[in-house]
Amino acid sequence: MRDISRRGLLGWGLGAAAALGVAGCGSGSGSDSRPGSGDKGSATAQAKAKPIGDGSTADTGPQPHQPKPVRMEPGETPPQFVIFSWDGAGEVGNGLFPRFRKLAQEHGAAMTFFLSGLYLLPESKKNLYRPPNNPVGASDIGYLTDEHLKATLENVRAAWLEGHEIGTHFNGHFCSGSGSVAKWTPEQWQSEIDQAVSFVTQWKTNTGLTDLEPLPFDYRKELVGGRTPCLLGQDNLLPTAKKLGWRYDASSSGGRQVWPRKKQGIWDLPLQQIPFPGRAFEVLSMDYNMLANQSKNATKSDPANYPGWEKQAREAYIAGFQRAYETNRAPFFIGNHFETWNGGIYMNAVEAALKHIADGSRKDVRLVSFRQYVDWLDAQDPQVVAKLQTLGVGKAPTGGWKTFLTA
């Protein structure tokens, strides 16, 4: 297993070692600074917990394993940030949520889990959900069983204690028809967000599972960004996100591998077009989009195709990473779902890509959450960020980084 105390160095600028100390991880509590310190971290959080509302959530203090961002020195080469994120973030018995938590722990990585609020609402209480422009209780992703709801709670709780971010994927995942999120107004987005927060913060009341430990965070403070269903509806979401004080949105589609900018005062962090080996076009950096191109949206295909498709997906992620790393150092955003589509090949591909990216041969690679990334962005000199934003896809700085970023 890799030395996971490297989280503090992986997360931030190249001066982080000096700022945090060799083994420093910037953790908020507990004597064990390693991410995923297990029962010890859980016991510490429980001891410090101050229940909120019905006790579904609790204030346990600062989130563990959050290093302090460091401003780059003049002429310094930017770190290569890579953000792995997960839409829905429900554990439905396939073991994928704990699998990727373990992988992150082994490689000193932080991730963002965009939790669907409905995954903490039992189907017996579905009438509590009033989705805009849709029937009461409707959902295009269904509801979890009680067993899977409990497993999701367990994994979300552990993920936060391990230093991962808990964002939102909203609720019913409506992508088409008159009820599509693409047609929602800012006021309707406000209703959807309010309901998502209520399902996360009142799960004990809604489920009756009062004997379970609370989620160890204040979700109203924790929630600073999300990704909309099917990457739709961002324009009308952003005014609401700004009013709520959100710091980023990851809902744009078709983004390019360049340094991000803000929309309506919110960091716009889109999925990106990346090279697709063997094809003349690029593909969006998400498992579903690779599936759509390989098997025409079919989630079960001829297994004879799986090895070649898995290799193509893996190499696409690696090609996207290499292009950024070797040129403009734009952050690399990857989106996924905890699904076993086409025999689980996309999960295997993203795991192999993460292992390649975090293999230790490149000391300036940082595997972080979206929240940690915007922490770093906001800590930089705005003029430096503006200079980085001038670099096109696959374009290295003229004269090298020392010349390009020296005032």
C-alpha cells in the first residue's frame, strides 16, 4: 500500500511540503493524520459531535485531511490537478463506493461524491418529494432499498471523514420531456436544492433509523457545488447557486482542457473533451459518454467487445491527463457513476487510469476534490490565474513556465 500520508503534498502547491511539514496532511482532528484512519477517526468525530436538527447530521468540527492551499511563487510550474468525481454516489450492493474509497486511500487522493438526495429518502416516503414540473414522488433514478440506503449512509459518512467532498446531484434526475431540468427556473432549482438538503439532513426522521450515527458534517455549510442531471440546466441554476454562496458548478458539457473561468461569479468546472484513441473525434471525460460511443447507449453488449473498449476508455483518460500535464497544466476533470455497465469495464478503466496518474513518478500531480481545487484557485494571484487562462488546449507556455509566470 502506498504511503497515504502524502495527501498533504498531493493536494496543493509545490511549497506545501514546507508549509505543512513532511508528514503533514492538514487534518482537522485526531492524532492519526492519514486519510481513512478508520475507527479512530470515527470515534473522534463521534466524541466531538454536536447534533443538528433531528440528529441526522452533526457538527464535528473542521473536516479532517484538508491541507492548506499555498500560493505559487513567481515562475513556479503549476501543479497538475486531477479531479475524480461520482454522480449519484449511492451504494447499491455492487461494492463500488467502498472500492473507490479504498483506491483513493491507497493513492493519497481526494474525490468529490455528488450525492443524490433521494438516495437518503425511503420509497415509503416518496410523497415528500415534490419535483418541479413532475408528479409528486416521481424519480427517473428510483429509490434505494432500506439496505442500500444504510450502506450509502455508511459510505458517505466514511468518505467525509477520509477527506472527500460531498456535493449534490440533486434528486430525481429528470433529463427529458416537459419535466426536464433543462426547463427549470431559478426558483425551481431553489426548491430542488432545498429538498435535497432536507433529505440529507432529516434522514433519521424520514427513515426511522434513529439508532445510526449521524453524518459528521453540517450539510448546509458543506455543500458548495454540484453537477446537474445529464449536464442540463446550468444557466438557470447559477443565479440560485450564487445566492446560496456556492463556489463552483460542474454541470457544463463539452468543456475543453483549459484553465477554468467563472460564470456569474461561480467557478465553471466542466467535463472536458479528451482524445479518444482510434477515433477522429474527442469524447467527454465521463464513463457514460464512452459507453454511448462504444455501445450506442447499451449497458450490456457482446462481451467479446469488452477488452478492447476497456483499453480504449483507459487510454482516453490517460491521453487526456498526459496532454494537460505535458503542456498547459489545465486541471483534468473526470466524471463517473457507480455502475457495472458493459461488464464493469469503465470502472476498471478509471481505476487503471488513476493508478497510472498517481504512480509516484510525477511529484507535481495532485488528486483533489472540486472543493479543494477551488480553494487552491482562490488562493492564487488573480493575475497568475488570468495568465494561465490564456493557454489553449495542448499549448505549453512560450519560453517555459519560469519565464511565463515570472512577474
